[in-house]
Amino acid sequence: MGSDPVPIDRRTLLRAGLAALAVAGCAAPVRRAARTSPSAATTSTPTAGAGATASPRPKVATEVGHASRTQSAVALTFHGAGDAATAKSVLGELERADARGTVLAVGSWLEAKPRMARRILDGGHELGNHTLNHRAMRRLGSAAAYREIAGCAAVLSRLTGSPGRWFRPSGTQHTTAVIRRAAAEAGYDRCLSYDVDSLDWTDPGPSVVVRTVLGAARGGSVVSMHLGHQGTVAALPHIIEGLVRRGLRPVTVSELFA
């Protein structure tokens, strides 16, 4: 695949493809629940989007990296940090293609750019927890790990009324028992990993990002990308078009695991 960006006049094609997939029985767009004001320290199960129900807090959270391979959908997820203008451009590309994604936001980033929280949700996207300070989670003890997760949950709750349903650890693709226990203590029953790493954070060029994602994505995949890289902005229309051509609808994580 070349490095030339996809012409914007292909948006009509993308919209038509997404609509056809929806008619074929793919997940309906997620609807955000009414805003509430749970405390990060007392919420038993984080909620975000439709269908969240309270349940006993687990002693250890589970890790999920992809959904059933029979799915005709793929979750596009984004590490939430970086330049706000670039982040808005990524969200805009999703919306122009009538696609929605899940942003796992760094709490300190949201504190510095609080309007981004509403921008993400108002665009129909899902917002989750990517720790407070983006530390290397595998190196942290249980108390420090809990502070990172609960700290971001508190920021999310203050800005949006919900700590979000999903937690993704920083500095690692996979969790440890320490991380999973801390996540459960902070109110999350599942830790989100991924099975497709776009490597967009290495800035290899848009065409490389596109080939990497489309070469690895399958039904049920969770794709990891980032908001703060211009290459992601340029690659995203190619990625969405390629997924749609293969009959894979881009969705949020909650839609994928519904």
C-alpha cells in the first residue's frame, strides 16, 4: 500500500459500508448512560455506555485482549494523551467515517485538558482509564498501582460523572496479578489488553501503520492506537476503509464485548 492519503471523497463509500454492516446485524451504536456521580473509592463496578449493571467487586480483575473470533467487528482503541489538536483530528476522522472508538485516557492529561473528556463523549466515543501518570505499571507495588488506577478514576468521575468501564495499564500490554488486584480494588472487573499493536507511537509513517493493522486484525480484535500522532490521523481513513471492505465494523470496546 502506498503512502498517499485516501481522498476525502471516499467518505461516502465508508459510510455506505458501515451502514451495510449495521444492517447485517453488527452491534448498534453505544448509547451513553445518564450521568451519575460515583466516587472512585466507592464504586463497585465502573460504568460507561449502555447496559452497565452493578455487581460485587471481584478480588482480582480479569484481562481481556480480544473478543470472539466469530465477531464481525473490531474495537479501535486509543491511548489518550498528546497534543489536543491532533487528538481532535483523530476523533474527527472516526466521526467522518461514522465510526466510534474507545479512548483510554491518562488522568493527568485530562486534568491538563479537561475539555477533551466532553469532546470524546460528545462525539459518541467511549472513555476509559489509562492510569493517572502513565507510569510503568509492572514496576509498581500494590499501593502505587492502586493510586495510579484510582487517581485516574477520580479524574474521570469528576469530569464526566463516571470512572469508565475499562482500565488499560500503562507501560505494558499485559497485566500482572498486582495490577489486576489493584484494578479490582479501584472498581474495575476487567483490564483491557489488545491483540493488534499498530505501532503508531513509533511514527513509522501512515502506510506502515495501515499495513500493520490490516495485516493483523481479525474478527473480535482490539486494536491499539494513539491520539497524539499525526501519522494516526493520516492512517485512520485507510484502516477504516480496509476493515469495512473485509466486513469488519469498527466499534467501541463495550460494543465488541456486549
